[in-house]
Amino acid sequence: MYDGTFHEAVGSILAVAQLFGIMPVYGIKEKNPSQLRFKIFSFRFLFSIIYIVGCMLSLSLTVHWIATSKLEFGKLINFTFEFTNLMAIICFLELGRKWPDLIVNWYRVEKFLPPLKYQFDKQKMAYQIKMASLVILFSSMSEHLLSITVGAHGANNCPTIKDPIKAFYFRNYPQVWLIFPYSGWLGSLTKFFNIILTFAWSYTDLFVIIISIGLTSKFEQLNDELRKIKGRRGISPELWSEYRVYYREIVGLIAVVDKAVSKIILISISNNLFFICVQLLRSLDKKPTFAHTFYFWISLSYLIGRTLAVSLYSAGINDASKKPLEVFRSVCREDWCIEVKRFNEEVAHDTIALSGMKFFYLTRKLVLSVAGTIVTYELVLIQFHQDDNISDWDPCLTNNKTAMLMSYG
């Protein structure tokens, strides 16, 4: 049985994230959000700090690698991957501090809105969130396992290093062996933090989708009530005023949520935009084997699909906020009053959407803007690609750019 609250719907997803040091908040599985707590002096917080420190050390090795060798585009890709996802983990840690108050406010708005009467309506949001989480996390895990398989296949055929495990670590994490002598446990530890950063990338997109589903459902809850009076005559101004207050409560909640998560949204969109451009640029490279080619196109398709999912789910908030206009158009002239006029003007003219620190708003127009930006950047990168020299760090003397792709796959 569900109570229809966002706090209840996201509890299990946050529990999975905490395994990777993200959102160290207590009380995520409790029934009442007032029991949520963020504790600095706690095991979960320490767990998260250890992960952050480990990822910082990994990033510092990449910075040293770039600073002490020839600057190449592939090395900048590694740096971007590690830096942006480390920033995402830090932003989630900051969000964890705000999460109890944010969810209590969210819960208050949910209780203020007209109640959900049927169990189907109460479980709809939780079902959508869990299905989106299952698809994103399973796809991300499958894509990463495929990258490891392809990387292991290439390492197993390395002519210069007979140990396939050593060859795998040398090909994917050359920055480590510039400072430290080879050891299996150090290679495994480096791979572990790579997995943490990879999960952070996927979870950042998933989190934006989850937030979008939760906020869209609140508008849909109000829109369902408005549809009941669509075309009816003799509706009192007081009822319109009541619905307008409901609408303003949801808009206020979106403003609060946007202030808390806008940094995460900015990282999500910019990260995906950058790596789509990189992957499209890599499509010009010749792949050493069919396995590399297969993995590349699977990875690119997954990345584009996930980016579209983030954009479209997020745009759903703005779409749902405009649906009351359909009801206003059905109001006859005799029933048109000042409350309907105010309500109509707010819905028609306000931009209700999440944003990336106010640099952009997540609406359907953003999808076309991102597509145009990708084309523009790609033309620049293609020119840059023509002047890019092949790196010389690959001990197996295979396609270096593909090997670099494996390192953040």
C-alpha cells in the first residue's frame, strides 16, 4: 500500500545510491519524512568522504599525467570525466544536508493538495520512478560490463604484456603507473573508483529524471481536478481561487527544488552534451576489432537515449504546468471572472521548469537547442580531430583513442 508521497517513492533508490557514497542521509525508509536526518558525525558521512577523497586522488593522478606529458585531447576527456562526476558527488553531499528540509516541504505541499482517492493513483508515481530507475541502472551496468569485456578482450591480445590483467590496467589507467610500480591491488582500487565515478554519472541523470517525475505528478494531480470541472457552468470564483492557490503551492515547491538541485542539473546536461560530442567525434576513428565497434555504437546509443530521457522527463514539468489552459478555454463568457483571468495569465506567461542554475530551463525547446549545439561543436571538433596526433602511451600498440574510451566506459 502506498500513500502517494515522493519521500516514500524514492526511498529504495536513495538506498542504492548510498552504497556508492551518494546522499548520506538517515531515515530514507521511514514513513514520515520528519525523521530524515543528515549527520556529519556518522558512518554514512565518513563513507561518502572516503569515496570523495579516493576520487580526488584519482583525479590528481590524471592532472599529473596531463602536466608531465604532451597535452592531448584524449587526456582531457579523462580529466573531464573524473572532474565533473567528482563535482556531482560533492553536490549530492551538499544536497544531502538540505534534503530533510526539502522533503518535509515537499510532503507539506502534497498534503495540502487535493487527496488521491484510489490506490492506483497513489502508486503511479512510485511505479514510474522505480521503472525509470530499473531501466537506467540496468542499462548503465550492462554498458559498463560490456566495456570491461571489450577492454579485457583487447588486453588479452596484447603482444607486449603477457599478463592480461596487467595489460588491462596499463591500457586503461596509464596515469597511475607513471608514479607507482604495478600492483594488482592498486589497479583494482583504481578500477573501483572508476566504477564509483561511472555510477555517479548515471545516477546524476537518473536523479534529474526522478525529481522531474515527482514534480510532474503534482501538476497532474491538480490537472485531474481541473478536468472534472472542464466545460461546467456556474463555477464560483472561490473554487477558481482555491485551485489557483494549489497551483501556486506547486510552483513554489518547484522554485525550492530548483534552487537545491540546479547545480546537479547543470552537471548532468553539460556532461552529456560534452560526451555526445566526443563519441560522435570518435565515430570517425577506425576501430581495431568488431567488438570495439559494437561496444562503441551501443555506448553512443545508450548515451543519446539517456540524454533524451533526461530532457523529455524534465520538459514534462513545463508541459504539465500549461495544461490548465485547456480548461480555461472551455470557460464560457458568463463564468469568466477575475480569478479565472489571474489564473490564466499566470499559467500562460510564467516559465515553470527546472533550470541549470538559471542558465537554461528544461523545456522541450531545450532538446532542439542541444541538438543544434551538438552540430556546432561537432564541426569544431572535427577540425580539431584532423590535427590530433595519436598518443603513444598504449603498451599494446592498438587504437589509442579506443583504449581511452575504455577508460571512462
